[in-house]
Amino acid sequence: MNYLVVGSGLFGSVFAHEAAKRGHNVQVLEKRDHIGGNIYTREIEGIQVHEYGAHIFHTNMKNIWDYIGQFAEFNNFVNSPIANYKGDIYNLPFNMNTFNKLWGVITPDEARNKIEEQKEKIHLQGNPKNLEEQAISLIGLDVYQKLVKGYTEKQWGKSAKDLPAFIIRRLPVRFTYDNNYFNDRYQGIPIGGYTQIIEKLLDNPLISIKTNTDFFSNKEEYLKSDYRIIFTGMIDQFFNYSLGELEYRSLKFETEVLNQDNYQGNAAVNYTDAETPFTRIIEHKHFEFGKGNKGKTVITREYPKKWTRGDDPYYPINNKRNKELYSKYADEAKRDYPNVLFGGRLGQYRYYNMDQTIMSALQAVKREFEE
């Protein structure tokens, strides 16, 4: 069979790789001038720069860790971001180091008592109804006001009182002195960056790649062809927004090469006050333990922004309205386009981590070729 894969991110590239392994011809279309989707990295001053935001691979699924390990060697990077609130530095995720800095508490019981004391003062009733109430019920008023409220409202462009509670329900809160952000057993950054992974996934004579090629410039012809289409773009755009626009959040990146060895001493520093316009600064060399040219470092500031057509969509906004609208598009896709498989974060309108994207792609491969 001939496959047309729209998008060369993780989902599309894993599917293309597996299809070609089984002897199928695959044409990959990529609208950008490079492959890799949002995990694309490029070398600047000997440093692998994450062009579309920081990507730390983490998973509890050994089969997924083993799968990605075929295409790159991973280092032992552990994600330990810090928060900068008006010049004061706090450890993330919220743990005993954070609570000690805020309140001077030393033991887990002291920290729990402090949180309970703050919750009682604001008289939370029943189940949390929004993100603000959910956050305060987890970590108290001080942590919420300094480390959650400003950052979250910048990230989503809405008041925390207008955001659903589930966004923060799985917020890591630890009553240990442990700064590892993830609980996953496997974690790291590919030595030499992520782009090599996509290159190796697509390195097969049965796979051809076209960059700078927009599927929508020739959509009807592709749909009339004998291609089985794997579409990883926005599902609402595929239907020309006929049922309405799904909502997304976008990002603007401001990358700068600095003439110094070490700018901030950590890979990620979150700016949690409301006044700072960006949410975080990434210093890319710290993902690979200081690699790079002497006297040089590369930083990227991330500015969240409202998505409008033409912007890159980064985060689906999974509120009730958008979930219902996505379901309508998904139903229409099944009914009218049985020869198109919608996949990935945009095609399935859900927030996938990288391991979840790979798992979803492999599940699609199993349904396509083995069931």
C-alpha cells in the first residue's frame, strides 16, 4: 500500500518507519523546512538547541524506552526546574525544599500542618470547582500565590478561577527533599539532540520526504489518490473549521546566543510572577551537562500567546466546549474519511507527552497491520 504521512513529528515518523519496515511505500509531507515537528533540535555553538521548547523524554513504559533507545543514546538528565518569583528562587516541583524556603519548616508534618492551616483560613467547601481552588487545596495559599497563579494565568491567558481544576490535579507535591520533577523510572535527553531520532526513523529507501510542502495546497488531489493518509495536523483545519475552531495556546520563542559560559545555572527557570511577560528561560547547554563552545551559551525565552490561524498550535485547551467539538469532528472523520487516520497531539486533540505519542503511534500501527 502507498501511505501519505502528513507531518514528520514523532507520531508521523514512527508510523512511517513501521509501515516501511513492512514493505509499504511512504511519502512524508512536512510544511516546515525541516523534519522533526516540535522536537526538532539544531546545533548552535556546539549546543543542541530545542527550537520549539524544552523536551525531556520521560516514561514508565519500558517498551517505549527500549523503542526510542534504538535511535539514540540517552544521558541521565533529571528534570529539576526552579522558580524565580520576583528574585526569590524556589525548587520545583513543590517539595520540602520549597516549603522550607517559604515557611522555615523542616519536617513533612510541619509542612502538612502549614498547608492545612492555610486551607482552613479560606474555607474551601466541597470539591474544588476551578484551578485556583484545586491548587490551594493541594499546596496552600502561599505556594499558590507565588508559584502557581501568575505562571498559570500567563500560560493559559485566563484567570485561574476560570480554568478547570483538572489542569493542575496531577501537580507533583512531595513531602520529601526531592527536586526530580517526574516520577517516571526512565528519563533523559538524547545525546546529540532529537533530530537524529527522526532522521533514523525515516531512513528507509521506501520513505521519501518533502519539506516546505503544505498538504492543504493540494488537499483534494491527495484525497482522490490511492494513498492511505496519516494526518497529524489540526483536525479542525482538515475540515476547514466547518464546525468551528478548536482552541489552542501558542508560544513565541526568543532565542539568544550569549558570550558567557553559564547564564542561569539550570536548564529551566520558571518566572512565576504575573509581571514578567515570559513564563520561563531555557538554557540549552544544561540538558547535556555544559557541552558547547567555551564562553558561549544559548538561552530561549518562552512567551505564551493566544492562538490565531497561521500560528503554531502547541497546547489543546481541553475544556467541555472543545471536547464536544472535537468529538463532532472525530465522528465526521470516521463517517466521511475512512481512508484517513488522524493521529498525534493535533489530530487527536489531546496533550500527549512524547512517550504517549509513540505509544499512540504504535497502537495505530498494530491496528493497521496486525489486527
